[in-house]
Amino acid sequence: MFSTLALGSLLTTLLASTVSGQQACNGYSQLCSVPYHQISTIVTHNSYGYAANPAANQACSVSTQLDDGVRGLKLSAVLPANVSDTDPANNIHLCHTSCTILDAGPAKDTLSEVGSWLKSNPNEVVTIMWNSPNNKAFKPSDFTAMYQAAGLLDYTYTQPVDNLTWPTLQEMISSGKRLVTFTDLGADQSQVPWLHSEFNYIFETPYDNSNESSFTCTIDRPSNPSNPESMMYVMNHFLYGSLNLGGTAIEIPQKGKANSTNAASLSTQAQECQTAFGRHPTFLEVDFYNLGNTLQIVAQLNNVTYNNNTALKCNQQASSGNGGSTSSATSTTPSLASLMALGVAFLWGFVV
Ligand SMILES: *[C@@H]1O[C@H](CO)[C@@H](O)[C@H](O)[C@H]1NC(C)=O
Ligand SMILES: *[C@@H]1O[C@H](CO)[C@@H](O)[C@H](O)[C@H]1NC(C)=O
Ligand SMILES: *[C@@H]1O[C@H](CO)[C@@H](O)[C@H](O)[C@H]1NC(C)=O
Ligand SMILES: *[C@@H]1O[C@H](CO)[C@@H](O)[C@H](O)[C@H]1NC(C)=O
Ligand SMILES: *[C@@H]1O[C@H](CO)[C@@H](O)[C@H](O)[C@H]1NC(C)=O
Ligand SMILES: *[C@@H]1O[C@H](CO)[C@@H](O)[C@H](O)[C@H]1NC(C)=O
């Protein structure tokens, strides 16, 4: 009798410790029971663009971003002009509008980094949103080829078309399907079920902002959302700036202002959007997530206490010379050609 009780209590203890060991979901035990669509997440704008280049929107690698708590990546797939599309896994690159401006190499390489990170972080759910510069859509099978080459297919989560009620983080983590993918062009869920058409599930606020007072909580894309009351939304909160190059204005990210753009300005817009749309932004898309208080702000929106206020890995790298201080934007001189290409692309409305 006594031994049965003791065994029972031992089992209970074991069970409790196992459960509590698994209980943090995206860093917080309180988020395990919350559906994916009700959680606010920092998404990095052009996540792959962190090389020393004035067009770069970030300061650190995708792995560092994920280590620091970023859970959404905005990527843009581009076929370099001198390459054929016969081998999508190797030929599709991550580029800032044009590969002459900023080329982060084959998409497969960055995706492999995401795969390694997911493997070593089993309680995390990550979102990738694909952007299609120049309205160039890739085929669903191109995405499959890239994800397969990167070892990501086992992680891909599929949400049925038109179902806006998502599972909880714990459900996704337990199923092992914890990579959610959206694309703004080229999805066909009847061919590739996990490649979700972004605008069936998500709308976005305007992205083309040049100062903090121009951020608004209106629906910019898609033009006619099917279900604006229930869709998730991206709150775009980054600024384009202007660099004067021999009398020509070149548009580049405003790194020097990011500490302010990503602080009170970010939480103020989140509150305005909460008022406008009746719910918190799902995805807060920012440049230079390591500046300002981006991760504290989403923790507040998620009603959890930010547990790692001290030193983002990205800023530790910055202080040792590799990463993203506010002053490093011009530390490497970009080629005149890349700046001109950026300016022309922007004037044509291509830069996103
Ligand atoms: C805090 O962030 C650092 C850098 O990203 C990371 O290495 C560390 O594990 C984090 N600590 C906690 C408690 O989350
Ligand atoms: C395409 O052009 C880039 C930049 O000039 C060059 O580095 C690369 O080797 C070229 N690729 C091919 C397949 O020619
Ligand atoms: C939508 O998906 C959720 C989460 O997987 C599921 O619980 C729900 O039953 C689905 N709703 C419909 C109408 O299929
Ligand atoms: C901010 O941007 C808006 C829209 O681009 C513009 O109308 C306004 O004049 C700008 N305000 C300042 C203070 O520069
Ligand atoms: C942003 O950085 C600048 C220059 O380092 C500083 O003057 C300013 O006070 C900072 N702003 C915020 C909101 O931290
Ligand atoms: C945080 O609390 C607010 C207000 O009660 C609620 O609307 C929101 O859904 C909560 N968010 C999470 C992630 O639990």
C-alpha cells in the first residue's frame, strides 16, 4: 500500500517535471495554450539582408535573430539576372529587389540555417513570409525544392484553406509541425498544402513610410481582404530614408533612427492598431530588431514578462565588432552601381 503510494507520487513528480520541461513555447509557458493567430511576433523585414551594405535592413544573421527571440522572417526570392531557373534549389537567391543591390546567396543556405535552428530548438514555432519582388512569382514546386534542399519539409505546418482558427503553439510543437510559411504570390495549396497564400490569412498595413508620423493602421494589402474581422495582420513599422549621392536621392533603411522607431513609436502604433482592428498586431515587422525595445514590446502585447532584457546576442556581436551598432551603416563603402540600382529600383516602386 505504502509502496504503491510512493510509486504514485514518484510518477507524479516525474510527470510534472517532464511536463514543466516541455512547457515553454516560444520562450514562455503562458503561450503554450494560446492559438498561433493570437500571439504577437517580431518579424524582421528582409531578414537575410545583414551584410555591410546601406540596403541592409538587419544587423545580424538569421540564427542570431532566432536566438534573440525573433520568430518571423520576411524573405524575398529572386532569380539573379544571369542565372536560369532550371535548378530552383540552387539558383533562387535572397536578394533585396535586385541581386545587384544585395545578394545574400542561395535561399537554400539561409533556409538550412533555419532548419538547424529548429532542430536544436524543439519548442519553437517559426514563421517565414515570402515576398515577391517585381511581382515575379515562383512555382509552388520551386518552394518545395528549396525547402527540401534545406531539410525543412518535415517541419512544415499546413493550415486548411480559409480556416482562420489556428492550433495552439503546444499543439504545433507536439506535432513537430512548427514552421509556418506564407507567400504573397504563387501559392496553390492544392499543389503544395503548406505554402499558404498570405492574403487568405493575413492583411498588411502600409509599408512605404518615411517618418514616424506616417505609420497608419489601415489595410494596404490585399485590396479586398476576404475576412478583415478575423484575419491576422502585419503591422509594418520601418522607415525608408534617403541618401544623397551626388545630387541623386537614394532610398535606404533609416538605421540611425531605429532605436526610436523601435521603441515608443512601435508600442504606440500597436495600440493604435489594437483600437482600429480590435486585436493586437500578429506580426510586427521591423528593421534592426536589435535596436529599441522590440522584444519587450511584443512580450507586453502577449501579457508575459520579457525574460531576457540584458544583452541580445546581436548587440554583443556589435560590441565585439561584427554586428549592428547604429553607426556601422556606412562602415563599408558600397559600390556606386549598387547604390544607383537601389535608387532606380526605389523610384520605380520596386523596393519593399
Ligand atoms: C538570452 O539571450 C541570449 C542571446 O540571444 C541567449 O544566448 C540566452 O540563452 C538567452 N537567455 C534566456 C534566459 O532566454
Ligand atoms: C552572376 O553574376 C554574379 C555577379 O556578377 C557572379 O558573381 C556570378 O558568378 C554569376 N553567376 C553565373 C552563373 O554566371
Ligand atoms: C480549423 O483549424 C483548427 C485548428 O487546427 C481546428 O480546431 C478547427 O476544427 C478547424 N475548423 C474548421 C472549420 O475546419
Ligand atoms: C511624414 O511623411 C508623410 C507621408 O510621407 C508626409 O506627408 C509628412 O510631411 C512627413 N512629415 C514630416 C514631419 O516629415
Ligand atoms: C537613439 O540614439 C541616439 C543617438 O545615439 C540618441 O541620441 C537617442 O536618445 C536615442 N533614442 C532613443 C529613443 O533611445
Ligand atoms: C493579452 O491580454 C489581452 C487583454 O486581456 C488579450 O486581448 C490578449 O488576447 C492576450 N494575449 C495573449 C497572447 O494571451
